[in-house]
Amino acid sequence: MNKNYDFCQAILRAKLTQLTQSTQISAIQMKVFKFGGASINSIERIQNVAKIIESFAGEKLLIIISAMGKTTNALEKIAEAFYAGNKEEALQLFRQIKAEHLDILSQLNPQEVSILNDLFTEVEWLLHDKPVRDYDYYYDQIVCCGELLSTAIVSNYLNVTGVKNLWADVRDIVRTDDNFREANIDWAFTQKKIHENIVPLFETLDIIITQGFIGATDENESTTLGREGSDYTAAVFANMLDAESQTIWKDVEGVMNADPKLFPDAQFISKLSFREVIEMAYYGAQVIHPKTIKPLQNKGIPLHVRCFLKPTSPGTIISERPIHNLPPIIVLKNNQVLMQFNSKDFSFVEDTLVNKLHQLFVDIKIRPNLSQNGAISLYCCLDDRPEKIEKLALAASELFDVQVEKEVLLLTVRHYNDTIVAALTENKIELLSQKTKETIQVLMKNS
Ligand code: ASP
Ligand code: MG
């Protein structure tokens, strides 16, 4: 009897602790912000970002900032040069990155000289080595420094201007596997780290600045999550912190129904559903990294897309609520190839062959953007990444007769109507099309 009573008491106590712990976590309401590379590509823009952050004084913010401007592309060039054995070229290119970042730092804070040194050394030390491992491994060790440098500079600037914040190396928090360049997050480990290392900091501090796009393995090797991955990291933090919202600050007004660079009449959309945005991203709209939506949807956390150049305008709000009467949403992907896999001996293209082909996609890490089956042939449209297409064509030629057609465009229109599809396919040669009630896709060539 007594034992039973003790046992019940123990359960009650455990429940109570659990309850207080979970209320403690959710009691700290916070927002997650992500600033893209274009928002900090000059002194003025960094100052502008600082003003935006200051305007949220008193709120708890976890802020993720991308590498400055086109730094990631420049770092990719360094990784290529290094891997090709051009050590001097790699070092020279890295000296340029160093000079640019030191210049910005010295303009923002002339007193500060040393905060970037350790980050520089990490890369330089590696560049003096000879490549003995896979390219993707070196890519991640080099490319990850872009976000580390930019966040260190912005964090330092905010602190000297009186906006107290803490810089965190996200590689101590976000644990991934070693699938370099496309690493997968270890959800449980990362969640634990966030609760142990980040949540308590917010009790005495309002702003934490950290990086997106990068993480580390259990052996402390740096990893990256795939280009444009910072949106996704921000969503992972929002999910794990139970944030009240996530905001992505971009150089455009919000989400548009088409890329304004290609379609000058593109319309701004003020409200969208998670469902719509995940579809748009899947079809290749360059709005938000496709993996961003799931962590937010799973916790019902709204996503705001706002313009850092017009911080007073509300931008686009993306949430669970279905939105009706959307305008046609257009995604045009160029640089596509159409690959046709024909049966060699008139046997049907069935499961075994198709499975073998899919295994090739997995091995080569390439995913068709559209595919269609016929009796003795299979059509796939893929991004034209020449080395991967060549590899694929070669491997698949053991199984099929392979034909490759380049310079193809893939048009996707959601909420389409005949008029818009006719206008968008005018003067084009249609190669293949597919449609559902909501979405039409046309593979075409310029005539
Ligand atoms: N800096 C990385 C890129 O340009 C990641 C990001 O900004 O999301 O891809
Ligand atoms: Mg970006």
C-alpha cells in the first residue's frame, strides 16, 4: 500500500516537473529571423539590418544570417581550385575573401582586428594540405566559413552599437550525418543541444546570432545542408524552440506569383498556405528552400517573408490556412535536359528496369523534375548538371538506349487557365506535358 502510494507520488512529481519544464520552454516566446546574403552585402546594408533588429528591442530573437553577398560562390571556387591541386590559386582566392571581410570589419569597428582570425586559420590550415578525401568533404570544410565570418562581423557590430547579443557557432548545436554537401540533421541530438545550450541563454539575453546552412558531424567535421539551406536551418530552430513565428528577410517585397526577373508583370501575394508554398518550392520556385516548410507546418508556426529594404511593409504571411482564388503561379526552369531511356530489345520498361534506373539517380544524387512512362521508353527531365548527366547517361546505357536532349525549358503553372498556358507556350516547341486539376507542366524548347 505504502509502496504503491510512493510510486504514485513519484509519478506525480515527475509529471509536475515535466509540466513546469515544458511551460518554461514555451513561456519564453521568441521569433526566428533569417537574413539572406543580399541583406548584408555592404556597410549600409549591414547597418540597415542592425536597425531592423534594433526595432524589435525587448523581443527574444534567434537570428540566422547567410554568408555575405556572393561569398558562397567564391568559396566554391576555392574548393574547386584546391581539389584540382592548384594550391596557390586557392590560397590567393582565399586572401581575397579575407581582405573583403577584414575591410568590412574595420569599417564597422576600427578597434576590432582579431575576431575573424581563428575562422581564417581553420581554412588556411586545410588549404595547405593535399586533398586525399572526397571533394564534397573539402567543399564543406571550406564553404562553411562564409556564414561564420558574416555572423561574427554582424554580431560584433551590433554589440559595439549597444544591441547586446551572443554569437553562437552552430556547429556546436546542429549535428548532422556525414553526407557532405547534403547532410541530414540528427533531429534528436540537435533538439537536446538547443534545449540545453540555447534555451537557458534566452533567460538573460534577448538576441542570439548564429549560422544557417552548416552543421557538424559527431567527429567535428563541418558539413553543409545544400545551397540556400539557411532557410531550412531557421525552420529547424523555429520548430525546436517552439517559436511564435519565423521571418525570412529578402530583397523582394514578399512571395510573387512568378520570378519578377523573368516576368515583369509578376504579382505580389500577401497570403499563402504551407501547402501552396511547398508545392511551389518543389516545382523549382526560388522563393524558399523546399525543406523549410515541413518543420514549420508540423508545429503550426507561421512564416513571414519580408523585405529588408521596406521593413514597414508586412510582406507575405504563410500559414496553415488554405487560401483560395490565387492567381496562376508560374515557375520556369531553364537549363533542363530531357533524357529518354528506351528499351534495347522491345521488352517493356517495367519495375526491375525502372528500379535499377532509380538506384542510379540515388547513387549519382540527381532527381528528375518530371518523368513519364511509356511501353518501351521512359522520359525524365533533369537539371542540366553536365558531369552528373554524363555519368547517368553512361551508367544507364548498360540498361537502355539513351537519348539526351539539351536546352530544354520546364514550365509549371499552378492554378492555370488556357489563356495563360497558351501565352506562355507561344513560339515554343512542346516536347511533353502533364497536368492535374491544379497544376500543368510543359517541357518545351525555343523554336
Ligand atoms: N550561403 C548559402 C548559399 O548561398 C546558404 C544560404 O544562404 O542559405 O547557398
Ligand atoms: Mg540565399
